[in-house]
Amino acid sequence: MNEAEKLAERYVAVWNETDPQRRRETIAALWAPEGIHYVGSREVQGYDALEQRVTGSHEKNVRDGGHRFEVSAVHALQDTVMVDWSMVPGTGDAVVAAGRDVFIVDANHRILIDYQFIVG
């Protein structure tokens, strides 16, 4: 598994993470301290804001919704990684939602900018 694939797997796993402490640690490992996440008109920056964003999505979609997130495809070019993902029921494979994240990463493969697009 190459660095882009590892990053994608860790990224999707953080949205599924049930343990708040592990979620917090994974966010700090995934994003650079000044990392920014954009989705729709929303912009969050820094570990505290990222933790709130990820936790809110987790609670809505995983904890309460019974879904899980999975990686569908990964592409990388220079300092850019594109991750296609899907949200599926906890006990099935039917896609409930899908999206694409485009990351700009630093030399340590930490996310500087995360553009998230919900595509279905």
C-alpha cells in the first residue's frame, strides 16, 4: 500500500472512529496543525474545529445512522491526493451517499487543505 492509499484509509477510518481519544489522536496525525477542511460553504481550521466537524458527522451518520464510510478509489499526483469514498449501511453494501475529497498534503503526507465534495 502506497502513502496515498494509507492516508485514504486512515482518513476514512477517522470518520468511523467510535473512541473520542483515538479520534482526536488520529486527527492530529492526519492533518497539519493549520490544516483546513472545506465542505459546501463550511470551513474549519485547526484540530479543535476539525474534531468538532468529524465528531458531528460521526454522531449523525455512524453512531445514530448506523452507517460506515469506505474508500472507493485513491489517486495521487505530486502533493495532491484524491479519495473517492462511500457511506454504506453498517450491515450492507448499498451506497447511501458518496463523495470525493481532494487533499493538498505536506512533505510528511499530512493534510494541509481538504476539499470535500458530496457527490451522491
